Amino acid sequence: MLRDVAAIGAAMLAVGASFGAVAVAAGLPAWATLAMSAIVYAGGAQFMAVGLIAAGSPFAAVLAGLLLNARHLPFGLTLGGSLGSQRWRRLLGSHLMTDEATAFALAQPAGDPRRRAFWLAGVLLFLAWNAGTLLGVLAGGAVGDPTVLGLDAAFPAGLIALLLPVLRDRDTRWVALTGAGLAVVTTPVLPAGLPVLLALGALALLLVRGRRRPPPGDDGLTPDPGTRQDEPTPVLRAGEASC
Amino acid sequence: MLIAVILALAVGTYGFRAVGVLLHDRLDLPEWSRRLLPIGAAALLAALAATAALTEAAGFAGWARPAGVLVGLVLAWRRAPFVLVVVAAAGATALLRLLGLP
């Protein structure tokens, strides 16, 4: 678990460094760059905001960033008590809630394991992102482009790996795949953030299908994560069997 | 101005995060809707993964990234360790870019 979080943490350190370097290069003062990583703490919104601030549209930076982050509300609703029972844990934990921390937590069974996973991922990733930002601010242009290291592929791959077990449930799989498809198809035409929120609309599938529930464990061995609906099933069954 | 932008973003983002968590206690949700929540979260994460894998600034991300993510996906399917999934996805993408694929 620690090793898994550390892998994503290393990627976040590097992307955080690139954020620091990009923000400073775009003319943001060092204090503002560091403050953003510490108190906004949302990578996508930060990159977007720096771009829009540099382009002279601060109002758009706020709107676009908030639209992008609206997905955290349903995340919080789902995680809820998994942050801990004390109030300070809920309030502090809320700030540490990122896509990755949410994915690590939801990959664990509810209760203590989920709470531990959330806090481990939450704290480590927060430290990694902010340490990375500091490195980027200090190193400036000396920080390389993270795409050279393929880090832009690391995050979706990590999310998919964390999601796979959940997708064994048939209803979840259909809703998640449909939602992912909706988001990808609408990305070219909708403002950033909306396509991902639109994925929630796929929950309507469950209403259309009515109360007809498959028996537990039915067809549970062919999870199909997100992007590749045309994956040849037999190969994957072989993969399952090899375990 | 800059400080106002950062504060607005910070307060708004924290608001989304905390409101969800705090509402979880306050709302007395019926059982069927409690079941929808984790499914909705999985849909959001799947949508994030799919858009992050395939798109960049509302356009296609190029071939190297989806190819790398596909390598990670196959490894995850075969229950490879998580670290290997992440490193292989990044490595494959980096290698393809080195070979000149966009």
C-alpha cells in the first residue's frame, strides 16, 4: 500500500515540480505559486488557473477551476465517514481529498482499511505535490517536461488499476463505462470539468434497467475499464486464470 | 487581484470537498441512493481516467499516451503489482515519444 502510494507520489512530485516551473515562467510570484499548491491543492485547476491568469482572465480562472473541482462534492458524499469520526478529521481530510486519494480509499473495503488508505494517500500525496511545487519554483526552467518521462500516462493508468476491482460489479461496470464514454465524447465540445460531471448521468442506466439485479458474482470476471470497450475478452479471461 | 483569485479558488474547492463530507452525515439517504454513491464515484473516476488517457486541451492527446495507458491496463488486468502498472505505462509512453510518436 505504502509502495503503491509512493509510486503515484513520485509522479506527483515531478508534475508538481513542473507546475512550479510553469507558474513561475508564466509570471506568477513564487509565494502565489506555493500558496496555490498548499491551499487550492488541485493539480488540474492550478494548471488551468495559471494559464488563464497569464492570459489576463482571472474571473475565468476561478470559474473554470471551480467547475473542474465540482466533482469533489460527490467524492466527499461517497467517502463521508471514511475520513474518521472526529470533526477535525473530516475538516482536515476534506482538504486532502484528491482523485488519487479517493481512488486509493475506495479500492479498500469500507471501515478501518478505507480510512487508513485515505489518510496515507492523502498526507503523502499532499506532501509530494507541495514539495514538487517548491522544487519547481526553485529550479525554474531546469525542471524537465514531465511528458518526456511519460508521466501523463502514469495517472490514468494508476486510476484504472485502482478501479478494476470495483468494476467487477456488473452495475458499476456499465455505469462507469458509459460515463467514461460520455465524458470522452463530450470533451471536445464542453468546457473542462463538465464532461467528467456528465459521467454521473450514466447512473440513469440503473433506473432504466429497473430493479432487475443480477445475482451476486454473476459475470464478475470480465471487468472492462473505461477506455477500451472492444478489448478481446478471451485474452482477459486467460489473464484472470493465470492468477 | 491575484490573491483574490487564489483565495476564491481555494475556498470554492475546499467548499466542494467539505460540503460532500459533511452532507454525508446530515442527509438521511435511503438505502437505494446510498448504493448509487460508490457507483457514481466509480463513474467519475472512470471518466477522469478515460479523458486523461485520451484527451488534452479538448483534443486528442496523441497516440503515445493512450498506448502507454493501454500497457498499464493490460498489466493491471493480469494483476501485476500497482507500481509496475504505473511505471510501465509511463515508460511505454516515454519510449514511444522517444521513437517520435506524438
